[in-house]
Amino acid sequence: MTSQSSKSAIVLQRKWSRFRYPESAIRYSIWLSVFVFLVYSVEYLDIPLERLLGMLGRLGETLANRYYPVDIEYIMDADYGEYVVETIQMAYLGALFGLLVTIPLGWFASINMTPSRYYVYPVARFITMVCRAVHEMIWAILFVSILGFGMLPGVLALTFFCTGFAGKLFAEEIEAIDMGPVEAIRATGGNLFQVMVFGVFPQVRVALTGIAIYTWDVAFRAATVVGFFGAGGMGWYLKRNIMQIETHRTAAILLSIIALVVISEVISAWARDRISKSQ
Amino acid sequence: MSSVQGQAHGFEFTVEKVLRLRLQNRLTSGVMYVLMALLVVWSVEVTIIEDTDWERMGSLGNVIESAGRFVGVDFALFPDLFEPALETFMIACLGTLLGVLICIPATWFGAHNITPFKPVTYPTGRLMMILSRSIHEIVWALFFVSALGLGALAGIFAIAVRSVGFIAKMSAEAIEDIDPGPIEAMRATGANGFQVLLYGILPQILPQVLGVIIFEWEINIRRSAILGFVGAGGLGLVFFRQMNTFNFHGVTSVIIAIFGIIIIGEVFSYFARKAVI
């Protein structure tokens, strides 16, 4: 390769470039088409580029005038505390149910351990994909329209969301295991279930715990807003205040959400750290 | 379980100790399991049993009936879905681009080995990441809609701000893990801070960061599909309209359209990530 390029350098005196002809042209055209698409979408979406800088100023103004004196007293209310507890419960149940569904689903959706590659694997993969592709808000709206207002649709929406989220991670984790123990157990005559319990599960136990903590963290973040469409929890509070244009209270609620998410993140980081150490 | 106990015979001289430790472990984990079970029971009691309006929901048949309203596809709607789908796709692309631009200062401040003035800028960078990640995209969209007015621009800003957290966090971690050799070499030849950033750090993290950006772009397609709920354009607006006019088959059509663009995004991102890494 190097001798070739030095030869051609002598003959053509060509400038050095990292990519040679066909590849360089392909790369150039890809970048160009991405750029053209972006410019076209600015045009298509009617974005007023010349007013953009002024808008940033207005953004700051809105923030300072409308949201600034945060109404802290409003969120110190016991009533609000109840909603916070509800949100935590919803996230907990959603994550728990989602994980319970995930364990068989991840098993079926991993190409190396699935009971049947032609029937079970595609179905399980499809279920995981559907749960992942549909946003948690859409789940919430669908369940609210089916079951009515309340926390049950919220829990179900979070369950589907967590199934999609954890299912993919868990299946990937199973696909990465060492097949030695699995074959050993198969050789001694273990059935499908025994292979799973004694061959696979000990290998993914720690990873599954990590996934569980992560899922809870994500579920809590989603739980703070599923109430927005009537599924209970803090989101409902948020919606009410936004609809009433009580911006100072909204700011207070947002601050409380940020604080809670940070707390949950710190706890989950600590827990994951401990698990990876105890391994 | 018997196989686990069999292993303990190798440590015969400490069998008592092992057994005692094991008992202790079992006790702690037993207490934890009981606590978790109680928590589950309490949560189920409060959220599912007390809070739900079972009478309104009616029997299982009623629930199945109301879920059955969504079965069926409104094919007449599909021609009208093309434009909003394109809009959603574009919002995701532009939002990711703007997010990457906002990421640059956030990453620079939030990586503790290159942050310019540690006591001030490091917390600032971290705060930017936390703020962006802890507020849901719907809330961001509401804020931007109230500040910038209805339309795609609010959606782009919401997507951008929301994707800062993840990209900046991963990039900052990548920067913290880089090989300091080239940077020292560059410093020794007299390169200034900007040159070090451009030629010493960026080439080392670029493949990883591009992978993260593509991954986030894929998620952003999913996100931009719902921003229309709060007035930021795209497929979400159509979804909301179908829902409010009780055209449940139309809702299914919109969900299928969302699947369509997500699959397109996933195919793109698969090839793009392959090309990058």
C-alpha cells in the first residue's frame, strides 16, 4: 500500500489524501447530500433564520419575567408530596412489571438462547421493537383512552416502556454470554428451563441488576410526565398549572422534578457502582 | 441449590464461618425481599386498587371493547401522513444538529481534564447536562412553544436541548478517557489551547462521539413524533387530531407511520454507525 502510494506520488505528484478515489467521492457525496437535506429542511419547515438571534433574547426574557420568582411554597404542600409519592410508586411498579416481562422476553429474543429461531425469536424481537418504538407518551394516551384517568394506565404505559427499554438490553446481555456452561448443562441432559436457570442466569445476574436499576431511573423520569395526559402523578399537577398559566408554580414544579431526578440518579449511580464492585 | 453447598467442602477448615456468613447473607437478602414485596403490595394497593375507577371501566368485556376500537387501519389517511412524517424527520435531524452545537461548550466545560476554569466551568457543564436530561421533552417543548410560538422551531429547540445531556455526557466521558500522550507532545511543540483541542483531542474521540450522535438521532426521531401533542408540528399533531375526533383507526394509521420513520431511521443509523466505527 505504502510503496504503491509513493510510486504514484512520483508519477503524478499527487497531493496526499486520506481516502482514495472511489471512497473519497462517496464520502464527499454523502456529506454533501446530508448538508443539502439539512438546508432543504430549514427551507421546508419555514424557519426564520434571520430572527433566530432575537428569539434567543426573547427566550431569556420569558424565563426571567415569567418563570423567575419561583413559587417554592406551592410545592412544599403536603398535597403535592402525595403526588410525588404516587409518581415514585408508579415508576416502581412500572419498572418492576416491565422487568418481570423482560426476563422471558429477553430469553426469547436472544438469538443464541431462544427456544425456536424461526417462530419465537421474531415474535419476541417484534414485541420488544414495538414497545421501544412507541413513545411512552403514546402508550399513556392509548391506555388513558382505554382505561380512563388514573394511575393504572400510567403504570401500564411505564410497563410497556420499560419492557422495550430493558428487553433490548437484556437480550443483548444474553447474546454476549459464554456458551461453555450452557453446552455443559445441555450435555448433561438439562432441559430448556434448566439450561436457562443454571447456565445463563448466573452469568447475567449482575448485568440484570444493573439494567434493573437503570430501568427504574429511566422509568422515574418518564413517570414525572405521563400524568400529562391523565395518567396520574406529578404530570397531572404540571399540566394543571401550565393550563392555568401559573408560570411561577410551573417553575417550582419543574425545579422539584429536577431535584428528584438528580436524587434518583445519584442513588442509582451509587447502587450500580456497588454492584459492579461486589461482582 | 445443592451444587452450591457442595462447593463449600473445599473450605472445610472454615465451614462454620462460611455457613454463618451464608446465613447472614440469606437473612439480609430475605429482609430485602420482604421489604420489596411490602413495597409492591403497598404500591399496588394505592395505585391500582384504590385509585382506579373500576366502575367506570366496567367489566373485562368493556375494556376489550374499548381497546378493540383501535384495531383497524384508516387507509384513507396515509396520503396525508407523508408531509407530517417528513416534517417529523426533519425536526429530528435539525434538532440533533442544533443539539450537537450546544453540546460543544457543555462538553468542553463538563470534562474535568480540559475544563478551562475548574471551580466554575465544571459545575456549569455538569448542570447543563443534568438540566437537559432531567426535564422531559414534552416539558421542554411546552416551554419553547410558550416562548417561541407554535411551530417546528419550538420542536427543534426542544429536541436540541433534550439531546445535549446524553451526547455531552458520553463525549465528556470519552474526553476524560483519552490518551494524554499526543496532547503533551502538542503542548511541548507550543500549540495553544484551541489547537490542542482541534488536533489532539478531537481526532481521538471523533468515532465514538459520532456513534453517540447517530444513536441520539435515532432516539430523536422517536421523540419528535410526539412533540406535536403540545403544538410543535409533525406526526404528533395528526395523532392528537385523530384522537380528539375519535377516529381510532386513524390513530392506528399514525402509529404505523411512526413505525415507518423509526424503521427508516434505524436502517440509516445501522449503516452510518458501521461506516463510522
